[in-house]
Amino acid sequence: MGISLSTNLFFDKATTQLQTVQSNLATTQEQLSTGLKVNRPSDAPDKASLLTNLISQIERQSSYQNTLKTINTRLEAQHTSLTNVSEELTRFKELTIQAANDTLSVADRQSVGIELKGIRDQLLSLANSQDSNNNYIFSGSRVQTAPFGKDAVGNIVYLGDQSRMVVAVGDSRRMSINTPGSDAFKSVVRVNSQGDPEGIDFFKSVDDVVNAVINNDYSLMQRGIDEIDVMQQNISDATAQVGSNMNVVDSQNAVLDEVKLRLQSTLSDIQDLDYTAAITKMNKDQLALQAAQSSFAKLAQESLFKYL
């Protein structure tokens, strides 16, 4: 009876040892196939929480960078539109100065007026530009509404709002992604007949210039030239602000790249496998397995012999 108990104890111990060695070898082989020291939380319970946190942080930085890509696309659309507006206004001013020349005939001014109307229509089209998702880029938060349209009496007015949409682009960084049309296409200040200053909508001023040329009104043409200068400056300021925001996108991308590199380095230190050490361990595990299998086989034969 004592011999039987002893044999059973040794047999159980050998079985457990064999299973342990097999498990160790399987773990090492899995590590070599994945290149990771930790393939599941149970492989390193003390590090599982840290690994999860690091992966979450890296994914969050990547999400910020995806947001920055979207912002940059939108900013590029704004910058392109505003640059084109500036170029159109330059041509608009040149024609107005030309029309104010006494040497032009009435018929010539009519021709100039026709071209000015074409530029005015192009300015309106640019002000109502849309991005790749068909959202209006100068409508504030009303991205599905064209920012500039006609009111009840046919005047072109701003239909968007003054909202600046702000989004997170870092754990402690937020930035605006839009320029409301009311900030880019600002009203100009004009002194009325009572001598009081009043705000005149961007496109109302543009239309007044067109009408002044068509009606051969020199004083209103000159007033229009002065107002065009103001409009050009406002567009220039808006373009500069968009350019500054694009620089912020570039700098923030660089910051996020550094943060991700640091986090990935820490993750690598914890998780990445040392192949040399792993191969050495696998060889040892294979030798241990062979020894355990040999011992188990001998024990099994002895047990069977005694049973017989």
C-alpha cells in the first residue's frame, strides 16, 4: 500500500512538472511568434493595467492627429478661398480706378460695370465655398446653410452665425476650426448723410461700387475705392489668422508625434520581446521538456511493471 501511494505521488508530481514545462515552452513559442513578452493580461498581471493605459494614451494621440487632419483640410479650403477673394478684390479695385478716369466714355464704363458684376458674382461664390463634405466653410456653426444669400428686398446679407467651433487637439490643447463669414467679409464703416458712421455689409459696398460705375458717379466710385482698401485689409487679416491656425496644426502634430514616440518607447520597454533571451529560454524549455518526458516515460513503465 505504501509503495502504491509513493508511486502515485511521484506520478502526479511528474505529470504536474511535465505540464508546467510544456506550458512554459508554449508561452515562449507564442512570444517568439508575436514578438511580445505580454500577449494577455494573465502573462503579467502586475503590468496589465499599465499596458492598457499606455495603449489607450497612444490611441488618444492618434485620434487627435486625425482631428488635426480634418482641421487642416478645412483650413486649407478657407485659405484658398480667402486668397482668391483677395485677388478678385485687387482686380475689382483696378477696374474701379480705371472707371474713375475721365478719359473713359459712358459706353466704356458700362463695359467695366459688366466685368465688375462678374467679379462680384465670383466673390459671392467664393464666400459660399464648401469643403469636401459639402459643408459651408464661412457659415459659423450653420454649416448646411450658405453663409451669404438675398434678404426679402434682394440685398445680399450674411445668413450664418458668429460661432467659432473649438475642438480638442491634445490633452490640454483646443483650437478653433472655422472663420465665420462675418469675421472675414466684414462690414465697412461709412459716414451717412447725417454725418454719422454706419456699418455697410461687404456685398452692399461691392454692389454700390458696381452701380457707381454704371451710373458714372465719380464721388461714389472714389468712396468705393476707399472701401475696397478696407475690405482688402479685412480679408488679409482673416487670411493671416487662417495661416496662423495652420501653423498651430503643424506644431501640434509635432508635439503629438513626440508624445506618441515617448509612449511607444515606454510600451516597447514593457512589452517587446528580447529575441536572444527568448530563444535561449526556448532551448532550455525544450531540453527540460525532453528530460521531463523521459522521466515520465520511465516512471510510467515502472508503474506498469509493478502493476503486472
